[in-house]
Amino acid sequence: MLGCYDFCGHYEWTFEWLRQQGGESLVHAYWDQAIHGDSQRHALAWIRQQGIAGMEKYWGHTLDHEGAGYATSSSPQSFRIDMYACPSKGFLLRNGLHQYHDYCDHCIGWIGPMMKEAGFTVDHEHNHGGQCWWIMRPAAERDTVEAEKLPPEAVDVRQTEAWGKSGPIDIFHGANSAQAKRS
């Protein structure tokens, strides 16, 4: 597996180049087609076939191999990720790399459409400082699931000291695309 340090600077540069060539719509199309539709087909297959267990399999493997600082929790109705140290955004910050105005949006830009295709919806927030949280639920249960109750040992990244210090919080609730942002 290619580690995030091997590509994230180029990845961010590509987002900005695409934006300059064709605007935000071209960047969003890239996230959807090149990442969701091409490079992450295996994730979609696992999630379609196994639901929450497929999410645990995909993100457990990927985040471990990337060296992320994260915690996950799941129930029969949802899967949650709390990312308190994103290796990709962390690399950009540590190295003073800033090309594209919202690098963090690329995750919802490919994960949102993938989850929609698999029959799930997403609640997500990120703080532009390498921290975010996600809850994925079946789209059919979106309005019937109560507020997420974390197990006592879980890490809620919103309760960390750094959460509100990295800039504005981007909010996506019931979202399946980067265009659904409520900042």
C-alpha cells in the first residue's frame, strides 16, 4: 500500500490545479470519479456486501496502515470514526504545504458519494487541523436513529483541546457530497 506521505502533497497540489483549470465542480468530479469511482472500489464492495462490518474492515485497515490517530465505534445502526491525528493533513501542516483551500473536503467528496451508492448517509465535521469525526448510518434509518451514544472508552474528538482552535468547523449532516457543507 502506498502511504499517505508518498502522495498527499501532490494530491493537494492536484486539487488546486484542477480548481484553476475548471473550478470547484471539476475538483468535486475528480473526487467522485477518480477516488470514489476508481481507486476505492474495494471499499464500496466491502460496504455493500457487509454494511457496518465492511466499514470496520476498510477503515480499520486503511487508518492503521496510514498511521492515523483515531478511534472507532460501531453499533448495528452506525459506524463512527473520531480522527484526532490525520496523517495526511498533519503532513501538510507540518511541512507548510497549502495549495488547495480546503484539503479536508476531499474525504467527504469521495466518501459521501460512496456511502450514498452503498445506501448510507453521513454526518461529518472537520476542523482544518487534522481532526474530524464521522457517523455513517443506513439512509433508511436516518431519521429514526437517536443521537449517537459513544461507549465510555471512545474518544470524541470534539472534546479535545485542539478541536475549536484550527479554524472554522465545516459541518456536513445527512450528507453525501462536498456540496452539502453547512459551515
